[in-house]
Amino acid sequence: MTHVFRRHSTAAALLLALLAFALTGCIRVQLTFTVHEDGSGVVGMLMAVDEDLLGLTGESAEDVLGEGADLPEGATTEAYEADGFVGQLVTVPVPDMTRLNESLGDAEAVTASAEDFRFVREEDVWRFTTTVPAGEELTGEGGDMDLAGLLGEDAYFRVRVALPGEVTEHNADRVEDGLLVWEIDWTSSEPRMLSAVSRPGSGGGTDTGFVVVLAGVAALAALAAFAWRSRPSPA
């Protein structure tokens, strides 16, 4: 990946990378963090650029995004192609999401892209937090650049998180197939904090369902008994 990932914290590195990619056209960046019940998890990072614009510049997706080198053990990389965008999806298994940085090792892009995404476990309660800095803090001398004008309608910077148990608090923009989704407006002049809390499910769903079944069986039994008692006596 590009050298900017080596020098900046999570959100800063990502946004600076996005700014660099925006100069070559539309981009898509999506970070997905999945936490399992046992505390292990998976980190996925998608980075893609507009295929038509790559054709105009004569560059490949690898030229713009860089090679997926020095990935942690067990990591996989696969090609991404959708809606006219091409790129790569890096998936990294993590034994302990509370020690995310240690698990990711020295992988430049993935490590820098995750170091400020914090997952804290307090008994059975999971907390996720990170803060995306204001865009103006990242662009420096290029702060007057019209970033919105550089981005196409299909470009996005997206953070997705899946926590075990029941999510009881969050400030995500939406929930999609069990994933909390934040759409980051990195032209914003204000920093944005992302947060979520999950707790164990009550378990009431299974118990309640069992009670409903028992109640149904009891009702049917009572109905059958009533019908039996009400049947005409044999002549």
C-alpha cells in the first residue's frame, strides 16, 4: 500500500490515502470489523478505484493501490470488481480483537488502518470506538482543495462493525444485515466519533418460543379433550 499508511494514525492514514486516490478519480474504501463470541474476529479492507479512469491514465489498480505485501499469517487477498470499480479485498483473521495491533503484525496498510479502532471487552460487554478527524486537519496545505468535486457519486469511505450479542447503543448511520455501517463524510470540517456497545442477548427468544409451543400443545390437548367429551353417546 502507499507510504502514507506508515506515518499516520488510523483515520488520518485512511483519509490521506483517500485524498491521494481522489486525485486519480473515484475511489471506494470499506473497512469491516467482525467480532465473534469468543473474542476472535476478522478484519477486511476493501480498496478500489474507478476502472474507466484507470484506463484513461494507463495505470492498473495495483499501481494506484500498491501491492498487498507483508500481510499477517493467514491473511488472504482477492480481486474486487463491481459497479465499474476494481481493486482488492484483504481479509485478516484476528485471534483476539482486543489486541488488534499485535495480531496484525507489521502489515503496513492493515496495521495503520486498524490501530485507532478500539475493541474493549468488559466481561460480556463489547465496546467499539474510534474518531475520524476533520478533513481539514488532514489536508494541510491542500485544505482549500474541493474534495467533493473530485469524488464521483459512486465513491465512498465506509466503516462496518459486527459485535457479538445484542447491540444496545450505537451512532451508526444504518444497520445492514447485522452490520453497523458508518458512511464517512471526509470533506467534513468536524471530527466524528464512531461508537457502539453490545451486551449478551437476553435468551428470551428461545425460551419464549418454547413456551409458545407448549401453550399451543396444551390448547390442542384441551380442545381434543373437549371434543371427546362432547361426542354423542353410542346408541
